Amino acid sequence: MRYNYLHGMALVYLSFGIVVGVAFSLIMPLVIPVPAELQRLFTIASISAGVLLGVLNFCLFFAFVRRCITHFQSVLTAVRAGDLSARASFRSSGMIGRMTRDLNRTIAHLEKTRNDVRTDDLTRLPNRVALQQVFRDHTFLPTSRYALYFLDVDQFKIINDTYGHLTGDRVLRCVADALQHTIENEQTAYRLSGDEFIVLGPVPSHDLSNEEWAERLHNRIDQTCAVSIDTFTVRVSVGRYDFCPRETDFLTVLAQADDTMYQAKQQRSPSVFT
């Protein structure tokens, strides 16, 4: 709120108080006689009381407006910082209620838009934008080392050309679902692009060997795809790169994991290289 606007409102409230005081000093003697020698004192007292009433009303108005503005500013500050779960919490009708509802609807729309931008439509996994945001914002857990798995569906072009793109889409959804059931709690699966997937998370204390992790993933893929795909076996090539989050960047980590994945693709599946 502008400073001169507050000055204007203060003047309005003071003027209102003076008008009320003058009106009271003129009307009251018609109801209760006031001695002539006290008329001037009564008029001054009435106007002073009106001014005090105006000041009190302005102070209440200022406190209310300041509370509203502070609350809305805190919500907008959180939104600017990236917290789109922030909401205004005023439970009111009238203008404040409409402002609260409009603000919350706008933030909810922004949150949905951001989630849509960061989510792959086909698999409903986070996409490359979401993965890049993790590296850009350094939203890593306080651990010394992370592991990034780079996965590529074997012979995916042949699957599309032979069985059609709808079957290819089912393969991608099956792989995504299998990943969701294979990863650890602190790991996240992403669809990078096409038939490429990423798994990112801290290296667990009970870290599986590369062969064990790949075998567990393929067992889950077999279970997941058995219902919808029974004419061929889905396999993926997996590359892994371990890194310290603050010592490298997204493209470097991705390139390293990509290189190890292509080494795996040249070998008999399933295989994992680090």
C-alpha cells in the first residue's frame, strides 16, 4: 500500500471524526440542555472526542490492512522462492475473501502448470526439466555421493517399427512402472526423452552391485509387462555414474552415465557398467 494513500485515509478518518464531533455538539443541546457558559467547552470536548474516535478507527483500519498485506506478502514471497504449496489462509467474506480465493486459485494454477511442465505425459514420471531443476537448485540430500543410472530400452526402434507405436508406448509405461517399484525411497525415476530414463538418488549404505540392481529391474519389468506385452521380452541397457553433487554439473554427470550405458548396450543384456 502506498504511503500517500495511508495519509489520505488518515485525513478521511480525522475529518469524519471532526464532523461527528461538530454534529454531536449541535444536536446534543437539543436533547439535553447545556448551560451557556459551558457551551464552548462542550463543543471543544465533542470535537476532541470525534477526533479521538477518528484516530482510533484509523488505527484499527491500519492494523487490519497491515496484517492483510503482511500475510499476502509472505505468501507471495514463498511463491517467488518456488514454494507453490503456499496459500493465503484468511477465512473471510467480502473483498478480503475474494482476494484470498483469487490468489489461491492463481497459485494453484501456477502449481499445476509447473507440475505439467515437469511431468512426462505418457509415463507420468518427472521429465528432463524436473531433473535439470534438481541440479540447478542443488536440492540434494546432505550426503557425500549420489548415483545416476542412465537407462535405454534395447531395440526400441525395432519394437516401434514391428509392433507399432502404441505398443512402443506400452513398453515405455511398463518400464516406468517397473522403475517406480524398483528404486529406493530416496531415489527418483525420470523420463529423459524417447526411450531413455534416469534414476537419481544417494548411494545407499546397502548399495546393490550393478548386476544385482539390473537383475532386479529386469525381473520387475518381466512382471509388469507380462500382462500387456507377451510377444517379446523388454530389456534395457543401464549405465551408472557416481558423483559428488557440488563437484560436478548436470551435463557432465549425464554424459558420463550415457557413456557407460552405451558400453552396456554393446554387451549382452542385461549388463551395467560404471
